[in-house]
Amino acid sequence: MLSPDLVLDRETWGRYVVLKPLHGKLGQDVRLLRIEDVAARYPELTLDGRRLMVIQPYIEHSEDGYPTEYRVLSLFGRVLYCARNRWGAPRRPLEEIASDPNGIIASNDKTFGRVRTVCNDPEIIALGEQTHSAFPECPTVAVDIIRDADTGRLCFMEVNPE
């Protein structure tokens, strides 16, 4: 959680971090910041402490320059579908986005259009199923997953149990 006294170590967090409202919707108010700018923007990002913000390390997840994420929807632990979603336009350089107070970074933002296709990647599907197992009381679970462009490692970014 973002706090006014938070100090981020560049070696641990990297050059950029992503901040998003705890109770966000469709990428609204998700921001990319240089770690050295986080403290100065605390009042603005939290609406003077009235809005809780989550901070995450930025993971490069563009494929051929287009931010890409996967959505796995499961019912009682069985995958109903896996979709690959990517922006309809290439992403601007990170420094430009971080310098823009309204810079768009959320993978699920629709400003640039979205291209959705079916994905049958067994590794992504398996992570979706595994993630659902953490929520056995929920009949349906939607998991948002990205692939680290540098390492190939999969990371789940958000879970929406219902």
C-alpha cells in the first residue's frame, strides 16, 4: 500500500512502479511513476489520503511493443476460456508515460483499442486454474495474467472472484 513515508529501493523495485486504486475499475487512475517521484505525488494520487493506492513493480509485458495481458475465466476450477488481450496501438516509451500525469499504462485500458483473441497456452491456463484453487468458495474466478517480456515468467496481476 502506498503511504506518505514509503521509501522504495531501486534495486528491489526497478526504475518504475505502477500505482492503482485499491478499488479501481477498468484501468482508471492507474499510473506509472519513476520511483523517485512517488513521494512527491502522494497527495495527488491518494486524493490527500482519502483513496487507498496499491503499488506494484512495473513488469514489462509488451509483445512487439503492444501491452498484452491474458484473462482466464474459470467455473468451479475448470477453465471456460482464456483470452489474449492487447492494445490496438504500440505503447509510448516508459519515460514519456511516467512524465505525463495522465499517462496511460494499464493493460486493460481501452483508449488505444483492444485486440482480443482466443489463447490456448497451457501454461497460462494452468496458472488460471491454480489461482482459482485459492478461492474454492467462489464458483467463478477471472484471473488477469501477464508474461514478463524479459524472463518469460507468468505473473497474475489481479483476481476477480464472484
